[in-house]
Amino acid sequence: MSQLLHQLLLEQAEKTPDAPAIGVKSQWFDYRAISSRTRDVAAGLQANGLLKHERVAVYLPKTLEAVCSYFGTTAAGGVMVPVNPILKAPQVEHILADCNARVLITNKARYKQMQEHLPHCPDLKLVVLVDSSEDSSEQNVKVSCWSDFIGKESEWKPSSAIDADMAAILYTSGSTGKPKGVVLSHRNMVTGAHSVAEYLKNDNSDKLLCVLPFSFDYGFSQLTTAFSKGAACYLLEYLLPRDIVKAVCTQGITGLALVPPLWVQLAGMDWPSEAGCLRYFTNSGGAMPTATLNPLREKLPNAAPYLMYGLTEAFRSSYLDPSQIDIRPTSMGKAIPNAELLLINDAGELCKPNEPGELVHRGGLVALGYWNDSERTAERYKPVPAQISGIPVTELAVWSGDIVRQDEEGYLYFVGRRDDMIKTSGYRVSPSELEEVVYSSGLVSEVTAIGIAHFRLGQAIVLVVVAGEAALDEKAIIKYCQQKLPAFMVPAKVIEKASLARNPNGKIDRKTLANEFKDLFADAEGTN
């Protein structure tokens, strides 16, 4: 039987009402309490006239109110839109206006920042403030306090939604322009939850640490994966990386999901013996360098590492089983349960072993497209290659834009993004491959490789690095690259920064860095 997103939570509350579900600061809430509050939110939205498929934006940090608002929205028949709490008012305005949000759930501080922007969000009719005690009205928008909103004497009425209906719109980081909203169905999100829980071997004894923003599909899946198995989640708003280590130890965390920049920092920290509770850790959002993975494995010997690859348009695509780490540490593994991954070359044919091609993802995790953007949807969502001719309805797959190769045993290896690949001296260079080598030198704590326009080379390779505690030694880095790489892959320049630009999901933002240094070689034009 198919499930709707909120049923992951509500049905689990019927099975194990007294089991811990959500931890916040020093307090834990059981499934009964979370389910009850979620129903209150759904009833409040319905009492305020929310119609099926209307959008509810949730602009909050990781709080109990945020979690109940996400699942309460879909229970009411609406579509949740998690907004990254670190975004500023102009970015939030774009999201609210773009998705035609009917309701905004936020707090007083963020609402105050948004007030002058609300006239540009004409579809917005209700703002709910989780930390206010008074109702008001402003600019044709009703402003309701949380207690009144969830305290109305009305009962939640289950909506008529089916699993093919919209459940969420997740906005990408927008590194190539304005953020675009990926529309996910109930089926997408529930299928993803069960698939991930299967290969991570989750059960009701697990405690997952929620560090990443819920606006990031990888972050939100910590909730859905946990709820699918009756596990618990601890919500963490961290200031420093050591806060993550402390939470793992004090809360008895068994599963930790982070992105590479955070893992790089945590790999250099001391992990006390109490961290032995960690059963597994996962990485997605970019390759984890072996120079980071190896010390993590030494410091967390009880934790199985799962290296994963995914994209918002299809949630999660592949994972490397921990048993394969020592055999093929740079692999992104094979397809997750209930997904098929194809590699297609420039001729539109299936790639041969070790032939690079674009990764194409088909199956129940393929999202519904980009909200209100048929042009970009048509670019990314295209027919499945070699579709069975007898089926008259065209099946659409996600064409990832990622270049990947597959070895003879079917394991996948990331080569690079089509739009991130550096073209220098007639060669195509993978930034991630170059970064892997630089990390192994031990001369930097963080690095990203970018291509900068160059009159002679087409693009020159530039490394932007954070040197860490030691002083930057550009000559040593270049010499190391000369020893490990062919000449065309050796960087032309190394630039040190105190920190690397990141998008709202914590990934290193190559495009921002490339734009910052786009004129680096302009003065050299014509000098040779």
C-alpha cells in the first residue's frame, strides 16, 4: 500500500506512541506528541482556508514547530516549501513569490526582516509567528500567533491527496542564477525514505543527528528515513564543528549525515571514546577525499562509512557499500534500491565500461520537474534512453549533467560536472580529481579547483585553498602536483583565502569563486 509523506509520522505514532521521535536542546518528544501537534497544524491550515496543492513556506531554524509544520502541511493537503533559515529577505522574497506561497510560518525576527518584501508576494495571505502572542493584520496579510493558529476548535480532515500529488518544493542553491524549485511528489519522498533506510539498515534503535538544513533534500531525508523506521532525530543548530562532536556523544547518536566541507573540519578534530555510539556516517553533496575519509575511519572505528551521490531532482542515486571502501575508495557505488542509473555518451548510446558519459536516473525517485519553469524542466527531464517501443507513454528520466564512468564490475566513479569541467590545452580536467590529489598532499585544509579564462590555454587551472594552521606554500603545492599529475593538470596558480564561498547548503560554490577571479589572467593577454 502506498503512503503519503505525513503518514510516515502518523502511522508510526500509532505503532510506537511512547517512543522518542524528536529531540531539541535538552528535551525529547515522543511520537504521540509530534503526531498530535502535526494534526493541530493541519487543522489550523484547513481552518484558515488552505486548499489542496497550495504552498506553505516554512522559514525557521531546526525546531519542533518547523518539523510539525512540514508534515502538517502535507496532512492538510498542501505543499511544504522549506526555506533555508540562513537566507536573507530578498532571497526569501524570490522563493515566496516564485512558488506563489499562500502561508508563511516563521518567527518574529525573520518576519521583521521580511515585512518590506511582503508586498512583492501577492499570493501570501497568512503569516504564522511561532513566538508571538498576538494576532494582527498588515498589508492585506493576516498575522497569527502560534497558539491561536493551532488552538482553533476544529479537527483535521485527511485530504484527498494520492501519492502522485505534490508534497514539497525544494529550492536549489541558485549558483547559476535565481533558485529554482524542484517539485517532489509524496511517492518521491516516501520511496526515498524506504530506500535509504534499507541500505543504511536503520531500525527503531537509531538516533540520527539533524545538522544539515531541512531545505536540503539530504537534510530533510534524515527525518523521513527516521520516521519510516520509528527511529529518533535530534535537531542541532551548531555554531562550531565541535558542537557536532559533543552532540554525537551526549545524545548517543548512531547516524550522522554531513557534506564534505564539514567532514574536512571534523576529520582534524579529536573524537572522544563516547563517539563509539556512532554506527554509521554518510557523505553526499560532493566527493569525500581519501585524505579526509582515512582519519575519520581511524577516529570512528565503530562507524561504517557510506559514500553517496544524489541530486535534488532525483533525491538519491547511488551509494558505496562500506565493504567496498578499501577496494574502491573513490567510487560512488551502485544504484540505491528502486532506482536505475544509465550512462549515456555524446552519441546517445549506453557507455562501455570506463567510458565517461552523462548519468541518467530513472525510477520512482524522479521528481515532477521545476516549478513553473517548463524550459529548464525540458532541459533536465528527458525521455529514458532505449525505451521499450511497445509502451506508448514516454517515461521521463533525470539527465543529471554529471559525467560519470562505470568499471567492469558496475561501480560508478564521478568525473565532473559538464559545466564544472575545466577545458585547458585541449584537455578536459575534472576538478574533483585534481582536488583529491591536492588533499592527499596534506598541505591544505580545504581546496577547490576552478578554470579561469586564459588567452593561450583556453582555461588556466587555479586552486583556491584554505591553508589551515600552516602558512601557504604555493611552490610546494605546485611541485606536489607536478609529481602526481600530467603537465596539463598542474595548476597555474594557487590563491589563499580565509574561507571558501559556500552556497546555503554548505557546498563549496565554484561559480562564485570563478567569478571572483575571472580577470586573473586578463593582463597577461598577448604578452607571449
